[in-house]
Amino acid sequence: MRHKPGSTRVTPAKTAVPRMPASFVRREPLRALLGKAVEAPVTLVAAPAGYGKTVLLADWVETAGGEEKAWVSLDGADNEPRRFWGGTLEALRECVPTDSPLAKLEPPEAGDQAGFLAEIVDALDFLPHPVCLVLDDLHEVTARETMHGLETLIRHQPAMLRLVLSSRADPPLPLARLRMEGRLGMLRAHDLRFSEEDAERLLRATGVTLTGDQLHLLVERTGGWAAGLRLAARPLREAGDRDAFLADFAGDDHAVADYLVGEVLARWPEDTVDFLQVISVCDEADPLLAEVLSGREDAGAVLDALERESALVMAVGRDGVVAYRTHPLLRTYLRGDLHRRRPELAADLHRVAAAWFASGAQPHKALDHAAEADERGTVVDLLHRHAVPLLLNGDHLLVRRALSIIGAPAAAEDPWLALISAVAHLEAGELTAAHASLTDAGAGSRGELMSLRRLVATTYALARGEAPEIEATQWREVFGDGPGLEAWARLGAGWAFIRTGERDHARRELDAVDRLAREQGLGYLVMHGLTARAVASGMDGDYGTMERACAESVAIADRHDWRRCPWLAMSRLMLGFARLMRLDPAGALEDAARAAETAGDAPDPALRYLVRVLRGAAWFDAGRHSDALQLLRGARWDLADTALLPELAVTAALAEYRCALRLGHHTAAREVFLWAKRRAPRAPELPLMIAWDRFARGDIDAADRAADTVVDTASSPVRLEGWLVKCAVAIRSGRRTFARTALGNAVRLAEPDVLIRPFRQADEQVRQLLAEQIGGFGGADAFAARIRRALSDMDGRGPGDGPLTEREHVVLSRLTSQASLDEVAVDLAVSVNTIKTHVRAIYAKLGVNNRRAAAAAAREHGLT
């Protein structure tokens, strides 16, 4: 509030603007939203307790420019009109001169409000400047006479007066009419909710820092409710296990309970609180379900009224049906209180909800409620009907919880449940337990049960890195009628075709998997299929498609919080190889660690081997050559005779072979070559290894012949390596023109999938030629410049020290023209030797060694 100069008036607490809390977080987007809203003659900021209405308005009053602002903090005593208008006059007088008509007004006597209202409207008409009146906590005023007076003021609102009303619920004012007339600005609870970024700043101001997952959970639990975030701050600061605290937050936290009871529930009728507690067993309820749970025929009307009057109940629409969701903290508190004080009623309500959702074909919710009620018969029935699609959609935790309700002995006696248990164990990486459950299911099953057993057995084999139990051609015979079984079967066929090298057939099966799984909403199968597609693409050397498929697979897993399974580990592993090829060893090491963490204790030796290969190759790129060779050799020895797809074997062998050659260990390199030849005798990578070896020994003719084989027949990444060998051979032979052609071919092959690593491993003279040729690669020139930058960064040989001087900038601008150095010297009126000195300095600072490269670097860095 602004006081008039020279005023000696003492501001009463009622009209004093509240002070900001120490942890106040100013949210500029919200401030802008409020600034837009208060352009209207009347503004309503309506949200339940603890949403930050008062501090938002107080901050705006104290900091926003424009008109004078008057503040009134209302309470229950303001239901008496004289008290209400007395406080309002007191606040307005702080904003006007002492000779204003408002200074002479007195609050109305009993029964004389009409005359007073006429006088205050007249007095406000004579305001010398705009005044904004803020009435905070308007929900405290419920008296009909007082609210009628405020409505009259709004109806005859003077041009110089704006009203800002803050309330926990919509006041009984003609809001609809004001909105229709364009005279109403509004902010609701959803506008005031804290985002994760806002919450992070608020918590940091109180000394609390959370991980991304913890912050997401807290904001989700509180619904962005400012009071909930503040209430959580102190115990979070002191909590030894923050994950455990957040898991229990609201149900057991006393500060939240006290706040909810004192500030929210105490203001509602008892039957309303009972109603909300009964329906709190469900995350959301439509009117019919609420009626069944509560026994109230007016359940729909009650929910509708609560949604209109309080943002603590929110309507959500789905498939044309309106359901209602209680604020997460309030719902958690009510549910926890119900389970503590009336456990029998809670169990009955869960049984009712389970039956309701089961009849409505909502197995997720039905199982959840049946598990809560410990209804074993219902759980068994639901698992028989719905477990397969639930598992194929990634609802493993729900299925595992349901199986735990039944108990392991009972599940082992039911072949169907034993198979379901095996799948649940598989997807958690618990292969020993999966094998035990598969054994419990027996081998003598018939019909649909036999189909399911064959599917589970094959999935088990794939998870172990072994060949499927049946051939790919037999998969069409085991397509079941159950939801998702065909997609599951085709996924197994796709993997089988990958293992037999029939990748065209594999892609056809995986296309069908993707279509069927997406049509049926089976996200987990979509993730699996993407992983299989990525493996097939990687074997073909299509790193771009491989990376995109892996990225989508990991994104789906992250979105659903699927943290552990062999398939996701493979996707993370291949993302690491993609980052390795982009010359990002730090990123590759990070993905290797994530793949190992995701795989957990999964006993697939091939997966463990590939994780170590990725780590070793990244170490090599980071300069740890001896450590890398030791790790790669040890990983290969540990793999022993374990089956490994030939394409993966030679990819791993290339990494170790290059490392051995770099260290001059030709005997070790020969050992790797023979190992790769046994694994993949016709692989195009074998001639590439021969080319590398012959070049290292100085036999450039033999290296050239071996490279010819590679560039004529191999996949894109291997052809790229072949052209780099041929470029090195041409440079050694003095064939500079062909060397430039070979290098151009390599750059163009590398560009689509951003394959930078091969250039780092190429001969030093090839890398030097790349730097010299910048500006001469045509459409691939920008990518060539990117390669050069990456190589310079990795080698620690970026541009020289210091920026270009002003004179060097002038000389550089001339170098990009066609003028000779003599012409440049004449143009700048200096000797040609001076120009050459400047040119040498420019080359050193830009990290180039010729005029063309300097011109390209100048364009790249925006220097010309």
C-alpha cells in the first residue's frame, strides 16, 4: 500500500499488506497472468487454502506500478456491515488526499447501508486517480446484507475503482454476468499450482534439494499445492530417507493432517467429509460409482457442487463420461484415516470397487482394489482373464502384487498362474525364479495353455541369450486368441529370424508386432519390438534407425517407469554404441553404466560382454589404451564359447583389434582376428582388419587390395572405414587427388548417421587432409567441419590461444576473397612479409594450415 506524503496515520493491521515469507518464490509467468487479469474492473482470485493467493497479491501490491492500492484483510467479524465498510474506508483513505469526500464518510449504522452505499459511490466518483481495492479472504464474509452491499458497489462501480477479490470459493456475486460483460478477470487453483521448476526453487530456498524423480513425485502428490510443498520442506530437510518420506507423505505426515483438518475439512459439513472419505478409496469416481460406494442418490449433485465451489475436487472427462478426482493430498489423508480408524469399512469399499471395475472391464483397477481387500478368489479370477494383456502392457508390479496375495504355493499349483509368475519374474530380470515357475507349469499342457507355455519358454530362452525353443517358421502355429498373444508370438519370430540372419523376414514380423501392439495399446510389447528392430538395424549398419528405435524404446520405458528388464538394457547399450560412434566416450560410458544397472543380475553373458566392450572402446577413445585392451581381452576370454550373434561378435572384435594395433601388439591383434573369423567367417569386417594390419606394417599395396574388397561389398559403416584406409594409402603413394576423392566418399557415408569415431582412428595424414579440405566437400562441408571440430576437441587441439586482433580480422576478411597475398599487402599498404606474419598467426589461432581451411573456419565461427 502507498501512503500519502506527510501522512502521520498509523496503518492498522487490518489494512496492512502481509509480509512475504522468507522462502517466497516470485513466479514471473504467474505475475504476468495476474497483471492481465487485473486489467478488468473486477478480478477474482479463487483457490482453496494454501494455494498462495495472499502472498501473490501482496507481492503484486508492493511491487507493481500503476494506481494506488488499498488492502483489507477480512475475517469473520466483517460479516457485520459496519465493520466491513469501516475497514474498507480505512484502507481507501490511505490512498487519497485528506480533503477527499471519503475522509468524511463514516461506516453505516444499523439499517442504513443503502444510504451509505449511495454516498461511497459518489465519493469514489471524485477519486483524483485510479485506486485498486484488494479484499483478501472474502470467503470469511457470508452475511447476506454485507455481500449485498458489495454487490451494489460492483453494480455501480465508479470508473476510478478496481476491485480484486481473493477467496477460497466463488463468492455469491453475479460472476456470470460480469464475465459475459467482459468485466471479470479470474485466476483459479490450476493457475496457482506450482510447476516442478517453481517447486524446485521453493524447496531450494528452504535448504532442500531433491532428485528429479523425487521432485516429480512430490509435485504429483501435492498437486502443485503451495501449502503442501511448504509443509513438506522441513521434514524433507531432516529426513534420512527422503524416498521413504515421500512414499508416506500426506497419509502419515502430522503437519499436513493438521492443516487439512484445521483449514479445509473443519469448514465442510460432516456428511460432506464422510462422503469424500468413502469415495477416497478410488483415485477418481464417476457419479454412479460414488453413489454405489456412498449409498447417496445425490452423489452426482454433491460432486458437481464440490467441483464448482472448491478446487479440491476436480472434474475430469474421459470417453464422454465425467468423473471426479479429489486433490491428491486430501485424498491420501482421507484414505489413510479411513484405513486407520475403520479398516473393515475400507475393505468392504475396496470389494465393492473391485466388483464395479471388474464388471466394467477395467482389470487394472479391479485387481488393485481386490488386492487391497485381500479378495483372493477375485484376484485369481481376474488374473486368469486379464494377466496376459496386463503383462504385455508392462503392469508387472500390479501382477506381482496380485500373485503375492494368492501366495507362491497356490500359484505353483495352478499351471496358468505359474506361467504368469514366470513372465513376471522374467521382466524383473529374475531368471532363476522364472525357470522355477516355468517348471511348476509342467510340460504336458494342451490348447491355449500349451501356446502360452511355448511363448513363455521362448521368452525365457531369449532373455538368457539362447536360441528359441522352436523355429521361427513354427510360430504361426501358436498364435492364440487372447489379446496380445499374436503380437507376442510375432515378436519371438522376429528375434528368431534375427538370430538366423534373415533380417528381411525379421523386419516383416516386427512391423506386425508394432502395428498390433500399438492398436491394442500394449506399450510394453511396443518397447520390446523397438529393441528388436534396433538390433536388426545395427547389424545392417543402419545406426540412425538403430538409435531412433532405441531412443523411442527408452522413452517409453521412462514414461512408464519400467526400470529393469533385459530388453531395455539392450536398448541402452545400443544407444551407447551410437554415442561412441559420434565420438562421445563420456556419454557412451554413461549408457554402459545404465545398461549394466538395467540388466541387474540377469545371467546373459552376451549382454555382459557387450557392456564391457562398450566400456573398453570408450576408454580407448578417452586415451586409456592399455586399460582398454586389458578390459576387452578379459571380456572376450570370459565370454568363452557363449553363443553371440556373428555381427555383434565382429563389431566387438573390431574395437579390440584396433586397440591392439594401436599399441603395437600384433600377436594379440592376430588372436582377435582368428576369434572373429571363427565366429563370422564371411564377415566383411575381416578384410578391413587385414587392411588395417597391412597398412600398419607398411605394406600399402596389400592394404589397398584388402580395402577394395571392403568398399565394394560391406555395409555403410564398414565401407566408410575402407575408404579411410584407401585415403591413407593414396596419401602414402602421393596420389593426392584420389586421396581427396576417397576422403569425400568417407565423409558422405558418415554424414547420415553422424559417424565421427572412424575419423579419429584414421591415419594422422588423413585427419590432416580433412582439415586442409574444409570448404571443398560440397554439400557435406558442414559435416566435415563438424568432424574436424570434434577431432580437435578430443585431441585437445582447438584453435590457438587468444582471439584475433583487429588487424588479423581485416587480413582474414581479405583471405576469403580471390586476392593474392601481394594484392592484400598493397590494399592494406603494408609489406607482403607483414601479411604473411598475420596469416601465420591467423592459421595458428584457427587451428588450420591453409587459406581454404581458414576461410571455412571463419564462416564456421562467424568471423566474416
